Amino acid sequence: MTQLSAMGWSPEEAVTPFTIGETHVRYFHPQDRAAAENLAAVLDTVARDFVSFMPSP
């Protein structure tokens, strides 16, 4: 989160009822794909498409 803040992003911590086993950037709206891919590249991980997730956040 420190790295993201230093780059101008505004990360927020989210508590989930399950463990996330690997680092990735999720995007839930098609228009967010490019930003998610750019952020994933910076973090040396992958962007994951959650556009079909229901209910959409």
C-alpha cells in the first residue's frame, strides 16, 4: 500500500471472509481493464477479470 500511495494511487484495505492466496489486481468493470493491467505491471502481477462477478461492486 505504501508503494501504491507513493505512485499516486489511493489504496484501501479490505477485509474478506476468505484468504486470498496470491497477489493480483481485480477489475469489475470493462472500462477499468487498462488501469488494472497498468497497475498489475507495476506490481509485477496479473490483472484478473471479475466483470462477471455478481453482484457487481
